[in-house]
Amino acid sequence: MHYSSQMKPVSHLKANAAEVLTRIAEQRKPLVITKNDEAKATLQNVASFEEVQETVALLKILALGDQDVAAGRVKPVADVVARLRVKHTSG
């Protein structure tokens, strides 16, 4: 996505806040807010923000898993299954 078409000055946001929020909710595209012709912030609807946060959380989990593999902190799946079976039958 090219954000250059989604840029508006802060003065536009101030003058048209309700319209801007409606557009962001309907189009689900972020809006880049500029000040003195320089990008300063982005606005996006809450659902899109939540999706991004969930994606980031999943990527962090994957990165932690990769670090564990690289550090050798892994166990064969057969060992894990056997341990789970013992816990399940004794619990």
C-alpha cells in the first residue's frame, strides 16, 4: 500500500474529525497525518489496530521459538507426548 495517497495535514483532521473517523472505519485504511509536510502519525480503525497487535504477538511467539531452537532448548516430540500421557493418566 502506498501511503502517499492516504496523507492529510493535521489541519484537515482538526476541521473534519468526524468525517475522517467515518472514512477510516469504512475503508479500513490507515491515514497518515502530516505537520509541516512531514509525516507525524497514523490513524487507523480499532479493528485493524487489534489485528496488527495480534499479528505482532504471534510473530514474537515465533521469534521466541526460533531462539529456543537455535539455543538447543528443544525436546523430541516423543518425549513430550510420553510426559503428557503420564500426567494425564496420573492426574
